[in-house]
Amino acid sequence: MITPDLTALEALGIAIRSEIDAQELYKDLADKCKNDLFKERLLILHKEEKKHQAILENLHKQLFSEVELKIPPTETIKKKVFGEIKKPEKISDILRYAIDLERKSKEFYLDCAELVQDLSGKRMFRFLADMEFNHQMILTNELDMIEKYPTYFDQTIPFEVEQSFVRRKE
């Protein structure tokens, strides 16, 4: 996934950008979600991505304190690391999109772990890869819920009896 000409500094910028983009995605989804349980999970993912951003920014300060942090625009990293992916509109497709981004982020962090020489850097990137895998599994479970209960995202109580099944008083 990582091109041979990618520097450690560029990899950090890409990683930070992907964490920022993930934060925005989860916050946007949480704002639209009416199911409190699902909304809470999305907000937790949002907070975790924020923590990942802070971890990466601290690494930048440790390794490149004399160099200004330059975070590439979203479109640049999508083309360079994740390939051409367009964000879909349907909630199940958005979750599949997010699952794919988490998977690719995990792979990116594992590649970064192989590139860095510093043992603490290797551990940090492996930790982030494991966290992204955890996010991938959370999202996979949520996608399963949406596929089983289509109103899971849009209703406060997604398991309410459909109106067509309610007995009408005559």
C-alpha cells in the first residue's frame, strides 16, 4: 500500500489526515442518527479517531520538531493510499465505505510499522492498526444490525412493530 518513495514525514501527514477524515465521517453519521445506542457508538469512534490524531501529532513533534506539520488534503491521500473511493449516500453503503477505510487504514499502519526503525514507533503503528481493526469490527456489527433491522439507524426504537402489522380497532 505504501509507495517506496513515501517518507516517514509524509506517512505521518497521511495518517493524521485519515484520522481527521474518519472523525468527520463518524460525527456526520452521529448527527444524522436517531438511534441513541448507535449514535453513542459513532461518537465513541469519533473520540477514538481524535485520540489517534493526537498520538500521531505527538510522534511528529518527537521525530520532526524542526519541521512544520503539513497535512495533505483529503483527495490527495485517497488517491495516493486508498485509491478512488466515492462516499455513498445510503447508510448501509456508507458503513461499507467506512469499514473499507478502516481496513485500509489498518493495512497502512502495518506498512508504516514495517518502515520505521524505532521500536516505539513500530509498537505505536501496530497499536493503531489494531485499533482500526477494532473499529472495522464495530462497524461490521452495526452493518449487520442495519441489514437485519432496516429502521435501526432512522428510528429511536428500531424494533418497534411496523404499522402495517398493528391491529386496527374497528
